[in-house]
Amino acid sequence: MLKYKSWECLPPAECLPDSDDKPVDNELQDLIPHLLKTILAFAWANRWDWFFGVDMGIYYDSKESPIAPDGFLSLGVERFIDEELRSSYVFWEENYIAPIFVLEVVSHKPGGEYKRKKDIYAKMGVLYYAVYNPLRRQKPPLEVRHLVNGSYNLLSGNPIWLPEINLGIGIERGTFQGITREWLYWYNEQGQRLLTPEEQLTEIQQVAQLEFQRRQEAERRAERLAERLRNAGIEPD
């Protein structure tokens, strides 16, 4: 864990670059964390004690360059600081709260996900470190590690339950922005996948359609009954 000197004069976020200036290597590095963030925005719509950053610089030490994971989740911080939002995640402006979850998506270029970055996140105190490897050459598609006594232990399962977050994370085939492939999703304690906004909209539309069909059928039944009553010489009213 990092230790800080409260007396140091530390620069504010607006004086710091907002990323590591390294572009993502492919669309998945952008889409996968955005999907996780979008799902949380719906699932935790009434919570204001969390923040999910995508390709955002994390300043964890005033003497070190920032690191910009593909995605990260922090709990116990303000979801929105002001209308300008965050330009970067600066430890000394976040009460030194480290992200509880960090995600790296492996690309064709070596990025140090399994060594250099892992060591930095352990030093920062990141509780859960996930690496998604769509290339699957010599590694499993998803590895999630849990920080214990300063070292990461590899967890198993799919989905993998993260009790401190009260969510699980796992891989499953689905559709996001019209793209059908394997994605990362959040799960509840029963192992049920949280729906994406698109899926929630589809579900709402299906429920509305069923309700419309039920009303139409009820009206048809009422009309048939009224017709039989009139044929029997009885006014339905």
C-alpha cells in the first residue's frame, strides 16, 4: 500500500494531463469497459457513492506518471464532482481512496498487464484486478485476482463473485450496440446477469406489447358477450 505525506504540495486535477496519452489499440478496449459502466449506471442509478472511469489517468503518487487502465471502479467517492466532471482520478483529491476494481483488456501489443501493471495496482491497493484477454493464446479469456497481504491471488469461476462490490463479473455471449460476441457483464448474487440498457428497453417493449394484446383480447371478449346478450334480447348496459 502507498503511504502519503499530507504536507506535500500536490497539484490539482485541472493541472494534470487527463490520460497517459496512449490511444487504445482496438475497439474492445473502449467498448468493454463502457458496457460495464453503462450497466452500472442503470443498476446503481440511485447511488451516488461510486465512480467508473474509462481510459482515465489515475494519479496515485505525485512523483510517478499516471496509469490509465481500460476501466476502473471506485466506491465511497462522489459520482459527480461538478458539471465539468472529472478530468482524471487523483488520489489526493479522492481522500486517497484507491479503485476497488481495475480492468485491463489485452491487445496485440504487449502492455504489461500480467506483470508491470499488476505490480502497480497491488502497490496502489486495488482489491480486484481483472484482465480480459480476447486473443486467448496462452491465457484464459478472463483472469480476476484478489489482493491479499499485498499480493494477488487468482480467483476461479464464471461469474466470479466480488463480495466487497456486491456484484459478480463474468463473460457471456450477448449483443451490445448491435455487436454479437463475447462480452464482460456484471452479475447478481444468484448468478443472474444484469441487463444492458438495450435489453431493458426490449424487455419493457415486450411487456408493453403483451399488455396491449391482453387489453385487445379483453375488449374482443366483452364485445362478443355484449353481442350474445343483445341476441338474447338483453341490453348489455
